[in-house]
Amino acid sequence: MKMVSSDCCCMGRLSMVLWFSLLLFLSLQIKGSLSDSNYLVGLGSYDITGPAADVNMMGYANMEQIASGIHFRLRARTFIVAEPHGNRVVFVNLDACMASQIVTIKVLERLKARYGELYTEKNVAISGIHSHAGPGGYLQYVVYIVTSLGFVRQSFDVIVDGIEKSIIQAHENLRPGSILINKGELLDAGINRSPSAYLNNPVDERSKYKYNVDKEMTLIKFVDGEWGPIGSFNWFATHGTSMSRTNSLISGDNKGAAARFMEDWFEQTGSMTDFDSLPFNKSGSNRIPRRVSSIIPNFHDKRIELMELAASFKASQGRRATRYLSVARRVRNALRRANRPQFVSAFCQSNCGDVSPNTLGAFCMDTGLPCDFNHSTCNGKNELCYGRGPGYPDEFKSTEIIGQRQFKKAVELFNKTTEKLKGKVGYQHTYLDFSNLEVSVPKVGGGNEVVKTCPAAMGFAFAAGTTDGPGAFDFKQGDDQGNAFWKLVRNLLKTPNQEQINCQKPKPILLDTGEMKQPYDWAPSILPVQILRIGQLVILSVPAEFTTMAGRRLRDAVKMVLTSGRNREFDNNVHIVIAGLTNTYSQYVTTFEEYQVQRYEGASTLYGPHTLNAYIQEFKKLAAALINGGSIEPGPQPPDLLDKQISLLPPVVLDATPPGVNFGDVKDDVPNSTFKRGDMVSATFWSACPRNDLMTGGTFALVELLQDQKTWISAYDDDDFCLRFKWSRPATLSPQSYATIEWRIPESAVSGVYRLRHFGASKSLFGSVSHFTGSSSAFVVE
């Protein structure tokens, strides 16, 4: 009995030791997990798709580029990172051409009303991806809204609303989490479109770099303490000009496409460690991650039975609907997991000033020969010199390819992140009057001299455009003289004084925008500069498009200040990224040497040859304050010109259909009953102007799949790359209009019975808006 008692006692002690060890191990694991979540992290995303009809697109300044449909939708994507009991920063990435000062002002006003001083101009950055395929009219300065016939309130409102809602989402999603960072080279997504200007930089400086554009992508990965990966943002420099100046469909261009691809990839597959299992690495022509395959069962391949089933579903008559039906039918609503955070991925813009996604180079449309190297002309004219994307002549294919390349690199970096961001969250911000800023620059022969920036002005080469979108008339890049005729035209608007001419040299002034004040300011003079910090990541928010070398100089200057600080917070492992087109827009920034060449980018460097040196000087001050805990004077406030805005865009007066026809009725049905993957299916409906309702959070177009022989489920919508919504009128002033839905059947589509469906909203003569829907006949995809 004693032996047994002794054994039991020993076993009891052993059990206690094992339990104690297990509890100790678990507590250490929990403690380690909590310590891994060194920040509060929240992400948000919201629809900002503007009017898909009648509004001029922002970017190319082409009066004929009027929106008439949707390629895929635009979004505002936001991250917030906060110390548990300290500073926080907000970064918003817009599927838009650029940020807008008046948008930023109004967003900040709304944030102040909701959160007090928690989010201000100091710690909120709003950046644009520089797509040239979004509706314009949302900026406040005259020169940027001429082609849109002035201010477009609908464009403005949907962007402000979307930014606010994405920030609210991110704020409400704040949870303990961690952030990892990675970077890598992406070699085939951009080329220098102004190499002759780049070559004017010093030889010894150029010799430091392997390429004449930046090839590095920097990605941060957000990891929720409970749910794991919840998103990523990356910065990479390439223009949003894969879609051409003749495109009329709203599109996020290559960066918007990349974001779509990555969000869909994660929602379907989660994080993959095996990169070969990515959809575009498999055989076949499918290059886009499938969005709905996980919720749609495969149909058996009984062809005749499917055709008979499809034949029983004829085109439906257009009928009244609620506005929320369009929202409820969206594909992404079906995909979103209610029990975990939505995955958000943003592809942000950087120093893209001279970087083109048209990687095949620039060629003459008439001869097929390369354009002139120095002036980008064909027989002395610029109109025929166009850059070619990798999918030439198909701009949609080029957009897809450049988007894929960024997506592919981002997934690779995402899956291989190991370095964690650690340390403080911080920020610095100030406003500066760039029209008259004193700058200390090196003097020839040694020492320094003080020079000044100039009031904004645009040179003759600005009107020549670029190889991504050439201008008109007889303008050409590399023009440092101008011509007498256009100077006479210029003088009708504003004759620059001699001081301004001397200040801007060698730029010949075409538009003296900084001194044009009627009916209100033509160009900005007060600009924001800002630094955001998350551990060893430093984001330089610049309100312009910096060229490659200009961006390199700015990053190097800031890095020198950060790494030479007395407190040694930063070492050479600091990651510095430029967030271009942020908080407002002021066109381009070149180096002093590139400015002398006066290609498009130099002619669009508004504040004269010392603009870059001014930025470097002021960012060094911000960097010093960031590490020393100092304060920076807030500077002069930019103007709020909202009440002065003029709009000449006619409103929608009335929508109508022919007698006996309903809105939503099919005008031209699908042409066949059977299709194969890769085929284009289309149907045209009697419709109404998309400006009546932007269908924010909803869709104008839908592909539905028949399930269980009776239930139609959403398969693709106007946020899918393979589906296009096109809108048109039979005549300019006609109250009648059509909506055509085109679906290029992807290789990943499951076999089954499908139909096309249209949603819209019509306006009566008395101003009331009524929603409607209609469906095509069913068809079979084999």
C-alpha cells in the first residue's frame, strides 16, 4: 500500500510539473503573440466610381475623351496604423488621376466633425494612382478642369464620400496587428519616356544606377493578431497610361487592375507559399484570378440538356427595381466573409514622372519607325508618336499585362516578407508657398547662393504632350524657344512679365498660370509637404509627379538626415518611399539638369528650375523634426475655392424610350445560344443616363449563372476585368440611350447556363428617378 501511495504521489507531482510547464509555454506563446502585434492596424475600401457618361476624363486633357461606360470600378483604399496609446497615421490610395486640394480639405473637415483632432492634415495622406481613365472635374484650380467644362459636383462628391467611408471602415477595424516589409525588382513594367532629358543628368550620378527608371517595388503586409494577413500596400513607379487617350471606359488602369487581381486572388486562395500555383502560372490563356469559382458548382457537360434549359429562359421585359437590388447582386457581396476582415490591397504611385508602362517604346503611327529621340516627333510633328504597351494594339491587354506584372511581384513579396516594422509612428507636415520660396543651392566655384522659386507657369512643350498621349498643333517636346504665333495667343490670356520670364528660364512660357486669377486661381501656389513614419518605413508625400532622378535625389537627401541623427533611430536599413500625387496636385518635378532640356516633364515643372531643390530643402527640415521631435510651422493655408467653382456641364433633363418599350428591355439580344471560353458575348438594352445614379456599391452590369435549374446567382459584374459596360446615345441631344454589356468569357468560367443583366436609373421630366432592370436570353457556356 505504501509503495502504491508513493507511486501515486510521484505521479501526482509529475502531472503538476507537466501542467505547469504547459501553462508556462502557453503563456510565453501568448505573450510572444501579443508582442508581435506592436501596432493597431485597420484597413478600409470603398467605391469611388464617378459618372460613367458625359464627363471628360482626367489626365490626357483630351476634350474628346468623354466617359461612356465602365471597364472596372474605382476604389479608395485606406490603412490606419496607430501606436496603442500614441500617434497614428492614415494613408488613402485612390483609383484616381491624382489627389485634389479641395477634396483633401473637405475630407479633413468631415473627419474633424466626426473624430475631433484625431485625424488632421498632419497625419492623413491622400494619394492618387494616376489613372487617366477616371472622370474629371474634381479639382479646384482652373487649368485642371477646363476640359471637363468646369467643376463636376458628382465626380467630387463620390470621391469625398468614398474616402471618408474608407477611413471610417479602417478606423472601426483597428485591431492589434503587425506590419512586415519587403522589396524587390520588377524589371518589365516601365521604361523612361524622356531618356534624352535623363541623359542630361551628371554622368557620375547616372553611373550609380543600373537603370534609367526605378525598378524597385516596396510592399508592406498587414497581419491581424487574430486573423492573419488582411492586406498589403505597395509603391512602384509607372504611369497609369496603359489605357489610351481615346479610351472612354472608366478604369483604374494597370494599378487598379493589379489591385483587383490581388484582392481576388487572396479571397479565393489565401496566402500561397507555392508561387507556381498562382492562376497565371498555369497553362491556358486564363490570366485573371477567378472570383466566383468557389461558390459555383460545376455543371455536367450534357450539352443538349443545357441548351434546352437555356432556351426556356427568354429575354425578360424591363421592369422596375429598387436601387438596392443592384447592390445586393454584386459579386463581391457574395464573396465577402462576414466573420473576418476584408482583404485590401493597394498599388500606390511613386516617382513616375518620366516612367511609361508602354514598354515596347514609342513609334510613328504612319511609318512604324521609332520616333525622334530628342523631340518624340514623326517628320517634325508630335501627333503621330505613340508609345506601345506590351499588348499592342489592344490597350485592354496592355493594361492587363502591366497589371499582372505588378500583381505577380506583389504576391511574391507578400509571401516572402520576413522583416517586421518596429518602432515609433510619427509624422510631420507643413504648407509652403512655392511661388516665392527662397532656396539655398550650391554655387558654381564653391559655396552657396540663395535663389527663388517662381509663380507657376507651363512651357510650350507641355502642349506637346508625351508619347503616352501626344498633344496637337505644332508643339513639340524639347522646345526651349516657343514661337511668335502661340505667344500672341498666350498674351490674350496673360502676358508674363520680365521677372517671371527670367525666373522660369530656359522655359518659354505658354501659360502663366500662377499669375492668372480670373475667375479664380488657375494653378496652386500653396502646397503641402508631409512625412509619415511607421517604424523603419518613411513615406514622403509629394503633391506632384517626380521624375526618376528627382525622386532619387529626394530620397537620398532625406535618408542622409535620418541616418545621421544623434539618437540613431534610423540606420541604413531605413525604407524610404515616395508617394506621388498626394494631398494635392501641382504637375511635375524634374532635376535642374532635366529642366534645361524642356521636354514635357520640364515644361510642366511649374515653379521653375529650382523646384526640386526647394522640395529637398524643405523635406530635410521635416526629416530633422521627425527624429528630433521638433515642431514645424504649419505655414499658410491653401484656399478653399469650392464656392467659386463654375460648371458648364449640362444636367440630365430627361430619359425616354420609344413607344411601347420599357427601360431595361433588350434591344439586341445575345446572338447565339452556345459559346466557348474566350468568346465575346454581348447584349444591348434600352437604358438611361448613368449620371442619374452612379450605382455606388452596386453594378450596372451583371453576368448571372443558373444554379439548380431555377436560381440565378451572380457570377461577374462591372467590377470584373472581363466584363465591360458601354453606354451610348443615338444622337448627342437624344433622350434615348443604350447600354451594351460585353463579356469576354474567361478560361476559368464553369460550364453552365448564363444570362446578362442590366441595372439602371431613369429620370422623368419632373426630376424623379426610377430604377429598373432587364435580362437577356439565356445561353450556354460549354
